[in-house]
Amino acid sequence: MTLGRLIDLPVISDPRGDLTFVEGGRHVSFDIARIYYLYNVPVDAERGGHAHRELSQVVFALSGSFRLTLDDGRERREIWLRDPRKGVLIESLTWREMDAFSQGAVVMVLASHPYDEADYIRDHDAFLAAASERGRPPASPADGGAPT
Ligand code: T46
């Protein structure tokens, strides 16, 4: 898994301006179940600060810019988003933080599932435990674990 894989969207440009589109299952790997956007964000706001158990998302800066910091429990990566044609895939069990918003920044998020508060992990230690649990190979019968 690549932490924060970049997604390049097509652009169709003509004298009237640029048009970019995104199709679920084609440009993003999942069917899009929800779209939400952040706007009127104060430049000193800090958003995120959580991970998701199952949800995958792709995040775009439709306007302006912001910093996205990702952490999968092993690696940490900072990505600046400022191009509406470039999104970042945030897979499940990835801690995310967003800050350094420019004035008037608009963030669009494509999500694989409807909103579900039970899917959030808002405690960093609980996130590290869940990420380490997922990374662990399944117990084999020789180790006394359940047969697979
Ligand atoms: C994420 C980052 C990038 C809803 O009722 N429905 C929704 O679809 C969403 C996204 C949020 N909410 C409620 C839950 C909270 O009461 O809106 C409130 C603010 O949400 P939150 O504090 O989670 O917002 P952010 O910007 O910190 O995080 C959001 C997403 O929740 C999260 O999944 O990855 O944007």
C-alpha cells in the first residue's frame, strides 16, 4: 500500500475554461457513496485528527491549498494539495490531519461509505493498536491460533 497515493484526474481545456471529471470505479477504486466539502475554513483551523476503520476517501483542494499529513502507524507523509486535478487517496486505518489552509480554500472529499460515527477512531493510541493489529499475520494452528 502506498501511503497517500496520488490520483490524477483528466482535464478538458478550451477558451471557456477547464473541466475536470471523476468517475467512481474508474478514477477512484471504489464506488462513491458520499461527497462532502469543507469551505469557510479559517486559515488557522486544524481538521481531521482521526482515522477510519473501513472508510476510504479521496481528497481534493478544489480551490486554494492546504496541508494533509498522513500516518499509517509506520510511516508519516506530508502532502500539499493545491491542484484541483490531483487528489490523494486515504485508505482505511490511516490517521489524517489537515491544516495550513489558504484563504478561501475549498476541500472536496469522495467517500466509499455513508457517514458513520462508529467508523471513526479519534484516539491516536487506539489507532496505533488497530493499525498494528491489521498488519499482524493471522495466527497459524502451529502457534495455537485458530485454523484458517
Ligand atoms: C475526514 C476529513 C478529511 C456528518 O454529519 N456527515 C459527514 O459526512 C461528515 C464528513 C461529518 N459529519 C459531522 C460529524 C461532525 O459532527 O460533521 C461534524 C464535523 O466532522 P469532523 O469533525 O469529522 O470534520 P473533519 O473535517 O475533521 O473530518 C472530515 C471527515 O469527518 C473525515 O472523515 O477524513 O474530513
